[in-house]
Amino acid sequence: MNLLIVEDEIRLRNALANNIPWDKHGIEVVGQAGNGAEALRIIDRKKPDIILLDVQMPEMDGLTLARHLRQVDPLLKIIVLSGHDDFTYAQEALGLGIMKYLLKPAGDEEILGTVLEAAEKLKSELEQRHNEDELKMKWKLHLPYLVNEFFQGLLNGKYENWEIGQKCKDLQLDLPNDAAYAVTIVDMDPISETDNRFSRKDMSLLQFSLSSIVKEALASTLCWVSTNYAGCTVIIFQMDREEEPKLALQKINALTEKLLFTVKSCLKLSASAGISGMTGGLEDMNKLYVQAVRALQDRIVLGHDLAIPYRAEQGREPELTFQPNHEKTLEIALETGDGEKALDMLTALWDSGMAKAETVDEINEHILYFTYLFVGMIQKQGWPVREVAGEDYVYFHNHSELATKEQILFWLERMIKAYLTYAGHRRKSTSHGMIKTILSLVENEIDQEMTLHAVADRMYVNSSYLSRLFKQETGKAFSTYVMERKMERAKAILQEGSRVYDAASAVGYRDVSYFTRVFRKYWGVTPGEIRN
């Protein structure tokens, strides 16, 4: 800690600076002043933490100096060392925030003790201020998150009216009770299958970009922008209660259309928006939000790049047409690996149902129908749906990500391809296992006579199937492969110096002369020539 001694009496000032062992206690005397004016100049340069101050001084007295310093640095610790025991002086000093009023002649120990007490108090206050600053910084960093969480709770009807007011106060939000509000929800449209720039994995980044563009575009508009749990951007517009609601909503529709144009210009991708069908107060926020969400869902019927106002539902019952013949044909086509036929049946099922759907409820019913259809066919094979579907598995339990009929159809077509691909891998895996077993059998029993029919019987399959499978996997007929392995083995045995009879026996030939003819035909030389 740094100490400044302000005392007009030179001998006392020097004694205070030199006779007390300040350095042993972590105190450094950074300056001495003979009056208040001189002290101010030193304080400006040295920035002391503690001042030992006389009251009666020329040019500027101690209390005047203390009054000035209190305004400049509230944390500065001031200890008065005065020869005046006048109560008025002491009272005024304490009123200025002087830490202690010592009377001359105070002893060195008392002065040292008081300065050390001031140093400890200053340390404590600095630590407390540091903690407060740190808390303020953390609060500032977390404030955007807290505000977003508040808006999600508000939109989902989580709070009572009194809670809304309290949380607005805590979060420093100005949401007047007497204002009118409307809600718009904006979301990126699904990425086209033909778009080579982005994929579904980029959707989170695009949604973040969308939110940033919206905030920038609406910076001069009286509104609040947040993000819901699905990543969509939600805008709460504030309007005058006196404004006619239809006119206010008309303005919001126009503003939203302009906003979508801006998004498309920036990202080269389209977005759509749902707009609440009414205005309301803070107590109506959940209703406004639900209307905006339902309006956005209508893009599944109406298409992309639209600002869609909410319209009350007409209560039409969804119609769902089942086509059992098409279902069975689709299943058979998948099981037999006929991809073209499977896609034809999917088109027939689509045209008879989903293509005619006109409302969100009807479309959702058909999504459920296709979901259960594919899950049933996959589970019938004993396969895990997640493994078959891969990245498309998310749509089985989160239908809300299917935002258009086109996206739904592409998903179903991908599922057919995924089914066929998975089935092919399964068959190939099974084939690999069987071929591996056969190859091992040939190596381990090469000293036996081995025919395709005998091996087929041991594998519990028919010989025609085994012949075709073996040729498909190895590129060779079974008999050709067995002959090659026998001749290679016989040649190796002969080159080791074994007799022709032993070589023939080792590869399953009991007739040496027949073995010799076969060997010569295969290698172009006799076994004896190879041996010698």
C-alpha cells in the first residue's frame, strides 16, 4: 500500500516518514507534502492509497483537501492527525468520510496500527468491488441468454401477469402493459435436394444467420427478437393500443415480406414466416405465438418464401385413404430389391393420399401413415430403424422438420433407397461370411476330394445358388478355384523336395498318374521336373 504524509511541520513530517518501520508492514511512503495544494500535485502523480493528513495547514487546510479528495476517489483512505481536539473539527472530518481522527501527539504504534487498519479495510473494499464487477460482467454476458429464456417462457404461457412485470424489471426490459403486441415466427425453408452449397447439417448455422439478419434489419423497429427451442426466429412487435388492429397487422405483414426479401438477398436461400392473426396484450402472448406457429405450418401446403397470416381453422376433418394393395406391392418390391417398382408404388400411394391433402392436419395424418408403414416394413426384417434410416431417422420422431410436401416426398424416396442399400449390405455381409467359410474349408480340407454339391450340402444351400454366389464374390467358378489351390499347394510341396506321391496325396489325389496329367496340363511341366 502507498502512503502520502501531509504535514506542514517539517520535523514532525520527517519523523512520521522515517521513524516508523513502514516497509516491514508492506507500506511505502511515496511522498511528503507541506500543504493541501502541494499534496494535490503529488496525489495526481503518485496515486497514494492512504493519506496521513494534518488539519491546520497554509494555502489549503486538511478538511478542504479531504472534501476534494472524497469526490475524486471515494476509496482513498484518509487519516487525520491533528493537534485540535475541537469536537466541531472531528465531527466535520467524520462527515467527510475520514477513517479516523487522531490527536497529536499520537504514538508511533497508534499511528502505524491505524494505517495498517486502513490498509486492511481498503483491501477488503477492493476485493468486494472486484467481486461485484465480476458479477456484473457475468450478468452482462449471460443477459442475452436470460432475456431469450424469458421470451420463450412468455410465449409459451409460463408466467403469471405479476411475474412478467418482475422479470421485465430484473432484465431491464420495457414491455408496457398498456401496449398492443403481435408475434411473427420466421424459419429457413428446407434446403433443396439439388442445392450443392448447403445440406441439412448446415441448418443450425443458417438459422443463426437468419436471426442475425432479422435483428439488424429491425434495429430501428420497436420489437424484440428471440430464438425458440426449435431454432426459429421469433419477433414480438409492439404497437400502440389505439391503433386499429387490422391496420397494425397489415403493416407487420408488409414489414415481414420485406424482411424475407432481405434474407433471400443475403443468404440466397428462402425463408418463410407465420404471423399471428390478432394483436393482444402481454397476457395474450401465448395465444399470439400459437397462431404464428400454426400459420408457419401452412407452408407445407402453400409452399416456400411466404409471409403467412394466421387464419382460423374451418374444422375440416382430415381424410386418409389407405391402399392395401399398393402397400403390399411396395413391400414385395423392397424385399425383392426392385427399386423401380418400389418407387412406382410410393408414387401411387402418394397420389392417392398426400397429393390431395389440403390442410396441415391432413398432411400430418399422412406423414404418420408413411412413418408407420416404413417402420413396420423395417422392423419386420428385424432391422433397427435408426441404422437403416441414418441421418433421415430424425424425421421419424420429429415431423415438424418436414416443412413442405416436396421435402416429405424426397424423404420417402430416400427411405426406399436406404432400405434397398441396407438390404444389399446385409446380403453382402451374409455372402461374405459364407464365402469366407468356404475358402477356409478349401484350405483346411485340401487333401480331400471336394465338389460343389458336397460343399453346398454342408452349407445347407442349393448348389446353383452357391455356384452363382461364389462366382459373384470371387470372380471364379468353384471348381476352378479348388483346382488352382490344389495345384499351388502341390507345387509348393514338390519344391520342398517331397516325392510326387506325397504331393498328390497331400492335395487329395489317390491316382498318381492322373495327378501327373492334371499337374502337367496346369503348369506345363511334370511334377518330377518341378521337384528336380
